[in-house]
Amino acid sequence: MKKFLKICAVSLALVTCGWVQAQADKPLTIVVPTAAGGGNDAMARTIGQKLSVLLGRPVIVDNKAGANGAIAAEYVAKAAPDGNTLMFGYIATHAMNPALQKLRYDPVKDFTPIGLVGYSPTLMVVNPAVKAKDVKDLVRMLKARPDHFSVASAGNGTAPHFAAELFKMATQTTMLHIPYKGSAPAVNDTISGQTQVMFPSLFTGAPFVKSGRLQGLAIAGAKRSALLPDVPTLKEMGIEGVEVDQWYAIFAPAKTPADQVARLNQALNKVLQDKETIQRIEGHGADVESSTPEQLGEIVRKDLAKWRQVVAKAQLQAD
């Protein structure tokens, strides 16, 4: 009997070692729901590089942009739950877009949370030709000429879209919503004057504010940003209830084994303690913040409920 148990133990050890080696030989793919070159992509690549070194396995970043992140989310939701495919999700893919419209994935049931990466505030910008001295001045303009202004977004169900809707409700103003297929064309048209207002991510908008091609009016977040320290928050300007702090996080397909989830969470949190990683992510306008899988799951559920209430209150529909 003892000999039999010893043989079993050795066999189990060999199987386990073989499984670990097999995992190490396979690349880990991080699917990004936005195009290459954006803030999400840059942060995902930073994390991917560090995870590759830490886990001792190749890490591939796969950009699957489109449908406000739904294409990437559907892909990961259907992927094998073997710990080899992850998603760099964010507030739009797992809270805002699902709150606005019915999608072919469930942000809660179809994913296993791995861990939080960080938060980033939303920036309010206008074309310089608007010549608004500050947000209060813009509100006066909007009320004086309600049919004159349009607000660009990266698409229905994205943070720029929801921030604009919250702003309109808070100030009782009107702007025509123009959804684009991504932040880049929305920013380009705001720079050219085709649209006048936008709420891009801090990473997307800050360079254009610094160059003078866009005017930064306010931060739609809880505090000012070190990237644009002279730009006040909307709350400082007397406008309450328009705080859209975008979060970024790592998810795996549903039913990913608990031991793999724990291993990936531990590795991610270790990466987020790395000074170079922190510096790079903060350079993209985000504040690093880690979490347990359970904490991330709670964030998703709470935000999903929050944005569903906003959709109902504002009677929003996909344009």
C-alpha cells in the first residue's frame, strides 16, 4: 500500500510538473479592446512585458478594436478558460456599454476577474475657437445657443459618452451627441472644429491640451491631475455629480481554475509594485491600484448597477 501511494505521489508530481512546463511553453495573450497606440494599449504592453519576465513565458498583446470593446470582450468570453487568454478590460467593456445596450456577452457571468490595474479621470476639452474662459462660461454659451454645440465621443457606451450625458444633466444644457468609432477620430474632429466639445481620457487629451490644439476646461474626476495641474475639477467649478474615473483591469474567461486565478493575481500585483511600471502607467494619466479578484468583481457589479441607473434616468439610447 505504501509503495502504491509513493508511486501515485511521484506520478502526480510528474503530471503537475508537465502541466506547469506546458503552460510555460504557451504564450499568454492579453486581448486589448482598443487600437494600438492608445492609452489602454500602452498600459497593457507595459504590464505584458513585466509579466513575461515574471512568469517566464511569452506574452502577446492582441488588439481587437471595435464595437466599443464588444468584439474583444466576446472573443475572450468564448476563449478556453485555461489561463492562456486574458483581457485588458476597462469601465466601458464591463460596465458602461453593457448598461446601455444588450450585448452578446455578460460582463459578470462570462468573465473571471483577475485584478485591478488603476484609475484615470476623464478630461473635458473644447476646440479653442469656442473661446470659453472656463466651464461656467461654456455653460452660459450652451444655454444661449442650445442648437449650436455638438459633443464627440469614442462611441455609444464609452466613458466620453457617459461623461457628456452626466454633464448635460448636471448643467441642464443641450449638446448633440456625435459617436465615433474610437477616440482618435473623435479627437481629430474636435481639433478641426467639426465638433466643439469632448470628454476624452486624460491620456488621450492631455498632449493636445499641452500643445494648444485643444483647450482643457476641467477634470471630470475627484481630483486634479499632475499631468495638467492648472486644470480644475468640475466640482471646483461648482458642477456636482460628473465624476467619471475610468478603471482598467485584467479579466480571464469564466470558469478559469481558481489556482490559476490566484497565480495570475499574485503576478499582476507584483508587477504593479514595480517602480518602472508605476512610472509608465502614471505617465499615461492613471493612478496604479491593485486588488483581489473578489474586489474587482464587486467593482464591476456596482458600476454596472450605477450606469444602468444613469441610462434609465437620462433615457439614453445608442445613437
